[in-house]
Amino acid sequence: MIRVASERDRINVARVYRAGQEHIFKWWDELTEEQRRGLLEQVASIDFRLLAELTRKMSAPRKTVIGDVRPAGVLRLPKTAEERRYLERLARRGERLLQAGKV
């Protein structure tokens, strides 16, 4: 465990080790005092409980199976004036639905 002067820093260093994140200090001996202070300030702001929870959630099996995912349909560019008008009507309708909070 690295050595630090203040009680606050000792508590934060201990939190890092308890969380199994001691690799944060791998290059500690290479850092200047200013860099060490900056690293300790960053460590103080880390919520290790939240980090552990997010890691657990990301590591958990996913309910979505890749086989269930399909590419979106292709919308071809309009070639005729009639197709352009149709797409413009669709766009206006979509905008109205978005503004109404229905989509």
C-alpha cells in the first residue's frame, strides 16, 4: 500500500485497495508531488460502490439475444415528385407526433 501524509488520503487509499483497484497506483513512484495530489483528488471523487454495482450489471448476462436484433428497414430516396410529397407528409406527421409526446 502506498504511503500518504493526511488521514483523508489514507482513507481514500484504503478505499482503493478495498475496491480491488490498486492498479490505480501502479505508477505512483513515477509521479511528481503535484501529479500525486491530483490523482488523490480524483480518487476522492470516485464512488467505488457505484463502480462495483455498474461493473456487476455490465457483467451480468444480458436478456437481449443478438439473434433478436435486426437491421432497420431501408428508406429509399424518392425518385418522383409523388414519392417526395409522400415522404414530406410522413415527416410532418412524425414531427407532429413527436411534438405531441406520442413517440
